[in-house]
Amino acid sequence: MSEAAVRIGRPSWSIRRAAGVAVLLAALAAVPSFANNYYLEVLSEAWFYVLLCLGLNIVVGFAGLLDLGYAAFFAVGAYTAGIVTLRLGLSFWLSLPISVAMASIAGVVIGGPTLRLRSDYLAIVTLGFGEMVRISVRNLAVTGGASGLVGIKRPSIFGYHLDSIGAYYYIFLLLAVLGVAGSHRLENSRIGRAWKYVRSDEDAARAMGINHAMVKLAAYILGAIFAAIGGCFYAAKMTAISPETFSFNQSLLILLGVVLGGRGKIPGVILGALVIVIFPELFRDIGSMRMLVFAISLLLIMLFRPAGIWPEKWR
Amino acid sequence: MDALLEVNGLNLSFGGLQVLNGLDLTVGKGAIASLIGPNGAGKTSVFNCLTGFYRPSGGSIRLAGRRINGLAPYRITKLGMARTFQNLRLFRELSAAENVMAGRHCRTGAGALDAILGTPRHRREERAIRAAAERWLAFVGIPEASEQMAGTLPYGHQRRVEWARALATEPTLLLLDEPGAGLNSAEKGELVGLVRRVRDELGISVLLIEHDMGLVMQVSEHITVLDYGRKIAEGDAMAVQSNPRVIEAYLGREEDAL
């Protein structure tokens, strides 16, 4: 790749690396032609968590803010899709822009009041926000209360009805790829650098003319948008959503993926997301012991690789 | 000479402690001015008021005629005041070039959507930001440091990165908080040259806080002396050096010395 492309901070991938990515994507696209439904189900979930972890990585990794209530943004997307299609009877595709708007509002609601807080207080407030959203959807009529929304219609595109696991495999794979590309571009941009500056030294960043409040808010909003778009398609795939999907444990799991893989580093975050989905499946045979094995493995990884399996500094 | 920075009756107190007491300070357009005073006189507090980090309890600060007290630090920077810090405040784990690029943030405007879509505006700005970073590192004399992690650079070079970062914001007034601290005498000599180049080649006015009197006397055209949050003297190097109140503030009274 030319010197000019390197200089302006665009992906400075060599031809070999680009070819590697193309082969990998072709292989992943070919998976539904031979894999059974179980594998497709697990892999769809894996791609979905890649998207969620990349979204949370914007907040936690890029901007260095803690968020223990990220599942709330996922809930905003899923419930927006449910309400738009079931209650308002509109097209699923309309729920995408609406959920992006809703997620932006939610990002401001959680981001706004917490801008002045340091990380430990931020943890408490975001945890509270996550629980507020979950308890609200549990008690509101429009969200279907504790039993949630059932019978969400699956969308069609270009006359093709999206109702097979294969279709959702491709959708989530596409979302994950878009998530990677979007994250990569954000990281190497004016706003991406601003996140690094604020994370590194907030006062120095302010002295350099950076509006730290806006920069942090942008991180919350963009992170929320990733989760909300994922949430829309999650609702379409599952056709039913309930409040307990968006529990504190869900937020923790997503955070775990980010921290485990190596926050701030895109390949690390992808790896972390794959680990949190695939690892418990590998140990399905040992029944209820598998979460224990999972937990012990996580502890070991954190003990021996505290910055994550594939951390940011690993250049 | 027109005034670029005009400070009138600046007061700052923390609880019952009066840190600055009716301070007046002027920096002319194109001037190299210094603010000196014994330890604890309130020099860095003046900088923190000027740059918006502290909110003064009274008085006014005007930059090019515009009242700036009460504005947030990022707005003041955008209006043309940049600073360095007494103890280096670099983004240590980022490269020298990335540090300098921070200074371009307030002069560029591409948003998240521009970045995600890779719009022409984003690409044009990225090129310009990159080029500006290299240019400013070359200006301060360390073009080779560009890709090195700022925290691993020699101390003197870290100071230069901070200069480059501040200059990249396109200031009209540059505030230097003890630029000579920790430098050896050769580096201090280069510092004098750099201050002059900033003023002569870039037309940027400079206000510096400095402990090294040799350096202050050599570089400044106008000196303001601060003690206990008040201005006790001002003038050129000769006038300040012979002022009895200044001598008293630095050396103590005769009876104290006994």
C-alpha cells in the first residue's frame, strides 16, 4: 500500500492481509452450506456478541469509561423493534432508524449525568441505569410486562423472507463485519483520537481544546447505537423478547468479552466475544459444571494475561 | 503596543485562602513576557485562571478584547490561548505525532459519521492533521520522534512535544509553565532560541512562568513579579532586578536574614 494511504491513517493493510481477510470472510460465508443448525445457532450468537462487544468497546476500550449497564441499550433496540412491528404495525426496517434515535437518547440520558463522575461512581450509576431499564420494561404495558413481547414478525428483504437460521447467520455476520469496519474507522479518526486523549489525561485534553463532555457523550451514543441495531435483529431472530434477557448478567457478560479479549484492541475484542459464546458450548457435556469451568478459566486468563488475551499494547 | 491579554483585578480564593489578590497583568501583542515570583506566589494559579481551569472569584480576563473568564478550557483554547504544563502532561502511551495531533482537534470538525463513512472531509482533514503534526515536530526540532511513544522520549524531547502540541492549536498567546524546569544549560539555551522563533517567525505572543532568573532575564521583554497573589513590580529586566520590593520578596528583609 502506498505511503500516502499510511499517512492519512487509513487501514494500512498489506495486500496479503487483505487477501487473508477475504479468504476468511469467504470461508465464514460458506459455513451455512455444510454446518448443521446447532453450529449456525452458536455462530450467529457469536457474531451477535462480536457486535455488542465492539459497541461496548467504544465506551470501555476507546473512551476508557466503565459501563455496567450496557444490556440496557441492547434492550432499547430489541424493544423498539418489537413495539414498532407489533404495537404500531410498521415495517421492521423502520425500527432501525427509530432504534438508532432511541439509543442516542438513551446514550445522552446515561451519559449526560455521569460525565463528571470517576470510574467507580460511574460503575454504580450505569449499573443502576441498566436495572432501571430492565425493571421499566418489566412493568410497562407497552413492553408486555414480565412476559415480554411475543410474535414479533420476521422481516423480508427484496422479496426474501428472513425466517431461517441461515439468514440470521448472514445478518449477524454482516453486522459483525460492519461493526469491525466501523470500529476501525472510528479508532483512526478525529473522534477516536479524542477518546484516547480524554482517557489518557482529561485535563491535558481539555487544555488542547477538546470538549471532554461531548467526546464522552459521543462514545456513549455510538456504543448505544451498535447495541440497538444488534437488538433490532435479535428481536427479529428470536420473535420473542423478555425483560430477563437484559439483566445485569447480560451486561457483565458483554463487559467480560471486552475485558477478556483486551479492551481497546479490535481483534482482542472479537476474540473475547467468541470466547464468551463458544467456551460454554464446548463444555456443554459436563452439564451444570460448565459455568464453573468457564469461571475458573476466566480467572486463570485474568491472572496470567491481566490486560486481556490480545491487549492493545501488543504491537 | 496593543494589549493581547488584559487581566484586571483578578481575585481567586480557595475557601478562606486568598490566592490571587487584585492582580493586574498585561501582555502586549507580539511580546515575550514573564511572570515570576517566589514559590507559592500564585503563578500557576494565574495560568489556571487564564486557561479556564480555575474560576476566578473576581476581576476580568480579556483576550484580544474579548472577556474570557468563566469560559470552559476548550473554548479558551479555541479562542487562541494554548499552554504547556509545569509537570509534563503528555499522553504518554501515544506517539509524539498523536500527541501533537491533539492540538488540531479544535481546528477541525469531522464527526463520527464522517469517520464511519470515510467522507472526503474526513480524509482531507486526516491528511492535514497528520501533516501538521509532522510540521510542528520539525519546528520544535524533533522530526525523528514522530512515531515514538511520548512517554519513552528523553525528558527534553517530551518538553518539545508539549510545545508542538500547544502550537498546533494555532494560538495567538502561548503560556509556558516553567519551560526550563529539568533542562540542562545547553537545552535552556535552545529554549531561549525557540521562544524567540515562536514570536518572530509565528507572531505568537508568549507569557512564561520561570524560576531560572538567568533565563527570564535573557528572554523576557516585560516581567511581572508576583508575591502573595499581588503584583509587586513590573518592567524590563533591569528595572525588576533593582526593585527593592522584588529583592525583598526573593531574599527576605534584612532583619529576617539575621
